[in-house]
Amino acid sequence: MKLEVPKKVQRIIRTLQEQGYDAYAVGGCVRDSLLDRSPADWDITTSAKPMEVKEIFKRTVDTGLQHGTVTVLMEKEGFEVTTYRIDGEYEDSRHPKEVIFTGNLEEDLKRRDFTINAMAYNDETGLVDVFGGIRDLESQIVRCVGNPRERFTEDALRILRAVRFSAQLGFAIEKDTAYWAKALAPTLEKISAERIQTELVKLLVSAHPQYLKTAWELGITQIVLPEFDAMMETPQNTPHHCYSVGEHTLKALEYTEADKVQRLAVLFHDMGKPAMRTTDEQGLDHFHGHPKVSAELARKILRRLRFDNDTIRKVTELVSWHECPWECTPRSLRRALSKMDAELFPVLLKIRRADVLAQSEYRREEKLERLEESRRLYEEIQRKQECISVKMLAVSGKDLIAAGMKPGKEIGDTLNAFLELVLEDPEKNTKEYLLSKVRESL
């Protein structure tokens, strides 16, 4: 079996071999190549020690010498070259207390997480598959290397990674691996928020974001996202819905583009429903005010998981507006756009569409037609460049001062009053008309 290995990677492997060392492409790049996927990066493992790698290659970066990793630069591209190693005892469910370098490839592969990630390759030896990675790729299974209890005890993050790989590849998690993932899920409490965030995003933007349900079934969300468990336990007895809040969210994720902000917004859009659920005398559920509560929860959780401020801003904005609470008229839409980040509006329509498609069929066509009309009105407002913010007014604060107004709070109040005026009637957004209003008030 011959894999297509990039020429730069071949050159690194060949150079190490010429100096008397073993070297192989290893891990995810081998897995992805076998699946005819394009690897995101190529990692190399070798019997050469870090300082020996640094001596062989002119341009290197000390990425993690204590763990045996040196980045070798080929032109402007970097490739991680890591020495075969045996991990010592793990003391924090994440990091080994020590790393022991070894000359044995099998010992190195033995410490890796899953069989599909524990294969190595070079053109000379071919594929090295000691733990049945090919078999599990063919069976579409995520299975731990060796004893799953040991692998998950070494590094608790592997529990979430099992679900993430399952979602990315559309694979099932092997029975024993799933058993120990569930048993040891509480140890995820020891993992940093940043690490959890990385894996959660990879799962959400994968080909199967609905596999978040697997994380729930294994008790993972109970630790890293307990608010989702509350959603799974909240029914929606209403003509508009045919799933629980959680199942509806999982279904909506399937209708959403594989974009971080969009998928996060859909994940959070109904998270306020468990707290806001009321049931009337007819047995119908209502969730009044849930968009605001959902947005507050989104902000709190995204901060907890150490997301960047831009992502938090966009997601909370989309969640708070996800029900699209405006009438389908130019005036009503202009007013809505003046209160939100108008650049996010096309994304908001996509999120609302996913929301509608994951509901029952009750009035679905009507809801989708309303979205299409909103889109048409938005494009018309954009085409005409109708004013939806103070910045878009035909006059500025400087113009008002030049017309005789005194600097101060009155300037801002006047501009806001003008915005209200032109939101009602865009034709009035002319310098001549607005300055005539100033002159009348002086």
C-alpha cells in the first residue's frame, strides 16, 4: 500500500534515514490519507533525539523539546518532528510526569489514543499498523489503543476526542471504549476550559454535529455543558414543535452550515427554554422571553469556555434575535436593523431557517415565506442604501455645530431624533431637510 506523501515530508523522512535514523509520517495524516481526505498537517516521528534532529536540519524551531518535538522548516512550511517516546506516569489526567525517549516505534504507537491515529508510514517500510487501525477504519469504529481505561485515565480529554472523531468521520464508538468513556467522564473536570472549547468546536463544525447527542449519552455534557442536559430533559408540548428542546437543537444543527459562529448560535438559541417553560390550562407549553435568557446563558457559557470576545458578541447577538421579531414591512425591518449588527442579518436568516426546519410542519411554509420576504426587504434596503444608523445620516455632529448648535449632549440627542425620523421615512435623509429641522429649532 503506497500513500501520497508530500515531497517536503518525504525529504525530511529521507534525510533522517540517510543519517541512520528511522522516520515515519504518523497519526492523523496517515489516517486521513487512507480515507482519501486531505490532511490538515503532516507529523513525523523518528528515532532521532531532538538535539540530533536540530543538528541534521539547518532551520528548526524548539516547539517542545522536553516532549521530544522540533519543528523543521522546509522553505516557509513547518513540520513537527517528534522522537519516539514512552509517556511516564500521568498525574493530572492530562500530562505525563516525564517523557522517556525510545528507539522503538511500536512503543511510541502504543501510547497514542485511538487505533485509527496509531499508524505510521514511509515509502520504504510501507504502512505500520500494529493495533488494527486499518480494520477499524474499514469497520468505521473509534477504538482506544489497548486498554481504554488506561488511555482515558492518562488523558481525560481523549473521552471528548472520541466523540469528536466519531462526529468528524461518521464512525461509531467501540463498545468497551464507550463504556470507559462514560465511566470516566467525570474526570473531564480536570481539563482546562480552552481544551474543552477546542474539541467542542471541532465536534460542532464536523459533518455530524448531531453526534453531540453521543456526548450527552456518555455523560460528557453533564460535565462540560450541563445546560445541554437540561434541554434534553425539556419537552415542547406545542403545535410548533415535535421534539424536546435538546432534540430540536440537534436537528437544527444538521440544517446549519459548518461555521463556528452559526453552529454555536444554533446550539444556544433555545438554551433559555428550560428556565422559561410554562404550561397553560390546555396543557400547551410556552417559552416567553427565552431569546433574552438564551443570549445571557450563551454569554456566560462562552466566557466559561474561554471563547474570544468577537465570537461571544456575534453568537449572543444572533441568539437574542433568532426569532426574527419584526413585521415584514420595510419600516419594521429598518427599525430592527438599527438595533442589531446589520452585517449579521444574512447569517441570522440562515439560523432562523435551520430553526424552522427543525420544528414541526405546522405553518412551516408560512414561516419560510416570511424569511424569504425578510431577505428580499433587506436586500432592497441595502440596494437603496437606506439609513439604519446614526453613521448613515446625511448630517454629522460637525454639520449640526456649523449650523449653530452648541457642542454637548444635545448633538447626540438630535442625531438620534433624526435617525428615528429617517427610519420612518428614508426620503427625509438629506442634508438640506435635516439642517432645515435644526434651523427651525434654533
